[in-house]
Amino acid sequence: MKMGTILEIQKGIEADDLPDELFLLSNAYLDAAVNLNTQLVLGDWKSTYQRGQVIMFLARHAVELCMKACIKIANPIEQVKTHNLQDLEKKLNDSFPEIDYQIPFKAEPVLPSSELLEKMDKNAKVAYEQLRYPMDNNGVPWQGIFVFSAPLFKDSLKEIQDELSRIRNYVESCDKKK
């Protein structure tokens, strides 16, 4: 068995380095999701919903961090303090309209209404928590049936990788033109 590096050292970073650090973390989360999902697909790691839950969280967090890096490039002094992917998607597309990025974890009402959109925003927050915990903020277990398929999620992960690479390349090319 090949042994990796025993110790990795991270030096302190400057504010100007934050977009690059966010991109590196985004890539690391997505790499971890892909590697763990591959282990499930190959049968090298026993498949459970909880392991799928972790893989989905890692992928979702990679998307969040990549969008935050892009937003930081567009507006270096803005402090983005949300985990809401819909809010981040809007900020990203407002900053770079040509990107037209659509987050992979999103539901849309057939007939948009303010009531439905408000309910969906609340459900997006619940979905985020469901990837992280087996219960809500009051300690009540989530109800329902939850499923995960590593072979099916493999294609989703590839699409996420491709899209994050696309938006990162576009934003970085815009930044170099400044």
C-alpha cells in the first residue's frame, strides 16, 4: 500500500487569496464526493443512505464554495454569509449574467407564486439540514423515505464537476481582463 504525505501544512492566507482558497476547498469537497461515491459504486465501501447523505452534502458544499469564490472575485469586499444556494445563484448570475448558472440542487414550482416560492425557500433550508443531521433543530427526527443511488449520482457528480469548472474558468478569465 502506497503511503501518502504524512503532514500537509497550510500557511496563513491573505484576503486576496480567499477566492483561490475557496476554489481549492470546493475542489477538495467535490473530489471527496466523487471518490467516496466511486467506492460505493465499485462495492469497496458498503452502501448506506447515510454515506450517500454525506456524499450529497460534500457535493452541495462544493457548489456553495465555488459560487462564493466567484462572487468574491466580482466583489472582493462583499461578505457572503448564506448557505442558501438559490441566493448564491442569484448573486452569481447578477454579477456574471453571461454565465446563466443553474444550481443542481433545486426544485421549481410549476406555476410560480410568492406563496409557493416562500415555501420552497423554507424547504431548501430543510433539505440542507437533512443532509447534515438526522433531526430538525428541535431534535425531532425527519419523517419520510429518503433514497440515494451511487450509480445514478455518478452522472450528477460529473455534471457538477463540468459546470463548476465552466463557471470558474469564465470568472477567472473575466478577472484577468481587469
